[in-house]
Amino acid sequence: MSKPDQVLTANRLRDGEVVYWKAGSWVEHLEEAEVFSDGTAATAALKAADKAIQDRIVVNPYLFEVRREAHALRPVKEREVIRAAGPTVRPDLGKQSSEAFDVSL
């Protein structure tokens, strides 16, 4: 059985925004994230994220599982669906307020 795809995420320290790893830097939208199909590459990215912690760019980086559906990334766990959308108390705030956000996450 193959391992599921993974994405590396963290919170940006200056504003708390959820960010995702992409080739050595951080992006704000899940669909821009680098997807790791290989556990070794995912672990290497997580280790590389240690520098961003030391440089006080992000906090709490970790890997989470995603699946590809209809040309989009979907988090496997509800926690990551919520983090990708933004605050749950007001839909006019956060990423879900953007016209580009896919509400079917």
C-alpha cells in the first residue's frame, strides 16, 4: 500500500497566517503548495523548515495528508480543511472570503 501524499504547513509568525511549503519558501494557498508523494522528500522538507523557525519566519511546521480530487488538493482531515479556509466564525474574513476560494473543500 502506498503512502498518501503530504503537504508541509506552518503558521507565519508575523501575522499568524497559515502557510504552505513550496520549493524552499512559503505560500498562502494550499493549491500552490508542493505535494510530496515520497516520504523521504517530505521529511527532508520538514527538516529544511527548521531554518524558518530559527529565522523566526514560521512556527510549528508539520506534514499533513492530502488527496487529489478534480484537479484540486483536498486535505484528508477536517482540521486542515478549516485551516485552509480561515476563521470559522465569520465567512467574510480569511481565505474563504476570496472569490477564488473553493467552498467545496
